[in-house]
Amino acid sequence: MAVDVPSLVSAAREGAPRAVARLISLVENAAPEVRQITAELCSARRAEPAHVIGLTGSPGVGKSTSTAMLVKAYRQQGKRVGVLAVDPSSPFTGGALLGDRVRMQDHATDPEVFIRSMASRGHLGGLAWATPQALRVLDAAGCEVILIETVGVGQAEVDIASLADSTIVLLAPGMGDGIQAAKAGILEIADLFVVNKADRDGVQATVRELRNMVAMVERPWRPPIVTTVAARDQGGDDVVAALAKHYEHLSASGELARRRRARAADEIEAIALTALRASFAGLRGDDRLDALAAQVVTGETDPYRAADSLLAAVRNT
Amino acid sequence: MAVDVPSLVSAAREGAPRAVARLISLVENAAPEVRQITAELCSARRAEPAHVIGLTGSPGVGKSTSTAMLVKAYRQQGKRVGVLAVDPSSPFTGGALLGDRVRMQDHATDPEVFIRSMASRGHLGGLAWATPQALRVLDAAGCEVILIETVGVGQAEVDIASLADSTIVLLAPGMGDGIQAAKAGILEIADLFVVNKADRDGVQATVRELRNMVAMVERPWRPPIVTTVAARDQGGDDVVAALAKHYEHLSASGELARRRRARAADEIEAIALTALRASFAGLRGDDRLDALAAQVVTGETDPYRAADSLLAAVRNT
């Protein structure tokens, strides 16, 4: 079925949830229309794009609950909010491993809130490729704030920091060892630390440890530490206030523009790599790669020389 | 310090552990010598390369203990054994998340056993790029069997299946839900199911569930199910016997040659992609990508058109 991209994009611009959902699906599935969708979306940018907020943390710290709390806090300010929940998914089933979106149902019928789960897939450039485009759809739909929630496992943390304007690292008390282990990493990406489950034992120790870490930061922005109890909806306004301050800092320092250019560069690179990978995939059915592989197996050539031949072939296509 | 690659490779061929370790380090760190190392290693192949066995499973099923048990069983057959433990590592610390290699110390002083932990890194093509080369080093060192142990999280499972001749999926009793969730995936990659901790409750149910799954397999090789208690060194010989049968099947059916060609094709592709990525990285400091990114931010162009320009630039370098 042909997709009427211009109509779909104008409907999304008017905030029609089904159009937004459809566009994100097309983007996520790498549909042939993606190129046209992107061109349409880029053709008319909002003067003030959405504030993109990344939220990451280990399993069990309360990411979904915290996201729901932030949505509520932003809604009380009358802002239109988008949520992208990016889950590492099994490469086999294509389904998300995490499922607990129950608390989000509070917002399920609010027409000013767009919620979308995306599977990050295992494939090359998966998150880097689809997420910026999904952000662009939500931005076009008039979201003033977009929250990207991701589980903090390995590379995903790095990715989210490169996608977001502001990155929240969520922690919970009693994770002392975790903080130690992740020290360098979370300090590098966090614009804001939120210690959730602050009604539990050990919250003081966790905050103290974070304070000691943050004291070593020599960048102009020293990440603040906010405590919350998301399950009881406590602290959401403090987080929103800290995020607003960070956004001001980003704008005033020129860092916002720098981050957005870096994000665009990442996206361009991801699209280019995907295109190149597709050229390789085209060679898969081709005799050339098969012949090269057979020569490597027999020892006639080595993989580096074979790769040179392959690159020469791709460059000439 | 200059590396004398030919001497290092001949020392490794004689089974000198330090030469083997050095070569794997060079490969893992993507040293400039890797191309020469690969060429040297490929120049003289053994007629009968090592049987590469992948072992994967969720955390807690006893992968390290099982690997140690298999090493022991193969050593009793007088075989030289290599072990690659591929751990998903934090992109931040560069260190491995898993550390429990205690049981492996039984073999730490055996000159016929080569054990190596590799960090899979988060970076593009990490596992796909370094592991085949590390396998080649162990193969040159005369290993008749190479075990690759990896934690079964997401993409790693897929990778290991494409790297190994035979893939063991390790399970433990009481993981019924896990089996259900992973059904399609583990059926796709497993050449052999091992239910470890078979002295625990629920082993019958797990075996029964696996049997029902395996009954649906329509490929020529139906994965056998073996039970073990690796912590008490029970069942290692059964696993080794099942692996020998699978290897016979692979050889006789032509599947072994097919898998090795596919592996070589993957490796060639990974090397080519890494080279291309390096061309992009070279453009990072360049005005071109920066200028394109700035144009995307202002809406002058869209990322797809920018990617086209970037590709044109890379193709002309």
C-alpha cells in the first residue's frame, strides 16, 4: 500500500497520534519511505526544537516510574511531551525484554502525551539510525520535551548521551559498588544525577558518594544531584527545575548548538554506514564475496586483502 | 617498540604461550601489525583446523564451570585446547563485567591449554572483528579444540553462532520462562543443548520442554540434549561425545565448509566496514562533515542528502 507521506507529515504536525505512530513505525522498520519522510520533516523546522532528555540507569532503579513522574510534572506546566522507551531487545523475537509500562497508563489517554516503545534491535547502527528520526517525528508533532528512556547496559548509555540534550543518570540507594564500577562512565555522560527510591536505607551514602565524584568534575557544568521517590510522585518538580537550569546553561554556553551539530554528524554517519552495509549485503548473493571467502578458507588470500578487493568492488558500484 | 611479526608467529606456531598471548593482545587492540599478523597466519594453514565450539547461556547457568569441565574432558583425550572468554564489557572502564574465572585455575599451569579473556567492547564490529583473528592465533598454536564462552545477552548469541562450528546452548533447571521467551532464538543457533545443574529440582521439566522444542526441528541435525553437573565434573564426556558426533555430521554434510566460508565472509565484511568507518572518522576533524551537520541543524539539507555527499567524499579519497 502506497504511503502518502506529505499528508501523513501534515497530520503529524497537527499532533494526530495515529499519524505520529505510523511515521515512527515506518522509521523504525526502515521503510522505503524513510528518506522522503526525513526530507519532509526537515523542510520545515520549528524555531525552538524540543528539549531532548535522556534517562538511563541500571535495571531496577525505577526508570519507567521516573519517566512517568517527569511526564506528569511537565504536563502540569502545560507542555506537550513525547516519550521514547528504547529497550534492548532480543535479536530473535524482535520483542522488548522489558514490559513494565503499567504506570504509564496514567497518561495513555492524554492527547498531549506521545509514548512509544522502540526496540533497539541488535543490528548495526540500530539505535543510532532510528532514534534521531523518531525524535524528529515527535519534534514535528510539537512536543516541547522528549524523554528517551533506556536501560543502562553497555553501549546504550553512550548512545543516549549522544542523542540527548540533557542526560539523567538514575541511581538507587545501595548501589555503592555499581557507582564505583561505573564511575568514569556515568560522570562522563550525566548532566544530572537522580537518586530515586530516596525513602530507602543508604540514600545518604549514595548521595555522599555522588557528591565526592561530582566535586572532581572540572567542566563548566557540575551535575546536580536530586533525590526522588518516583513511586510516590515525590521530587518530579525538582528534577524538572534542574533540567530547565541545564537547558539554560546549554543555550547560553553554545553547548546546545554544539551537541545538536554532533548529533546531526552522528546521524549522517549512521545513514552513510547503513547505505554502505546495504552495498555489502548486495554483494552477499554475489559471486564476488563468496569467491573471496572461499579463497580465505583455503589460504589463497587473507581477509585483509579480500576486504581490499571488496571495497574496490563497492566503490565501483 | 617494533614488533617482529614473523618471529612472534613462529613462536606461536611452536605453542609458546607468551607469543600466543602477545599476538592476541595485538589483535584485540587493533594494533597496526594486525594486517601483517593475519597475512602470516593465513600463509600456512593447518590441514585440519581446530573444532571451534561456542558456549552460550544466560548468567548463572554455569558457563565458566562448564567450560572448565570441557577443557578437562578434552585434555583427557590428549587434545590441545584454547579458550576464549568473550565478556560484554563496560564501554567506560574497558574492564570485563564478569570475573569468576576461579575454576579455570585448575588449568592455569597446563602448557597444552591456552586461556584468554577478551572484552567484546561496545564498538562497532568489536566481536566480529577481533574474535576470528584471535581464533586464528589459537589455531596456529596447534589447538585442536577452541571453546568460545560468551554470556547469552542479546546479539552476542547470534555472533557466537556465526563464529563457531558447533554451538552449545547451556541451560539450567527452573528456567522454564526463559526457554519460552528465547524459544525461536535458541532453537535457531543450538547444535547441542546442555542442561547443567542437573542435580537440581526441575531438571526433568526443562529436559521435557527442550525435547518438545527439538521435536519441531526440521533440519537434518536435531540438537541432542545432554545433562551435566559441571560443578561436580559430571557429564563432560557426554558433551564431548555429542560434539564429536556433530563435527562428523558437519564434515559429512558439507555444512562445515559452508559455515567456514560464511565465517570468512563475515570477517571480510567486518574488516571492510572497519576500514570505511575509519575513513569517516578521518572526516570528523574535516570541515566537510561539520559543515554538513550544521546544514542539517539549520534545515538547509536533510541527513540523507548529507549522507550522499559524505559517501561521495569517502569514495573519492
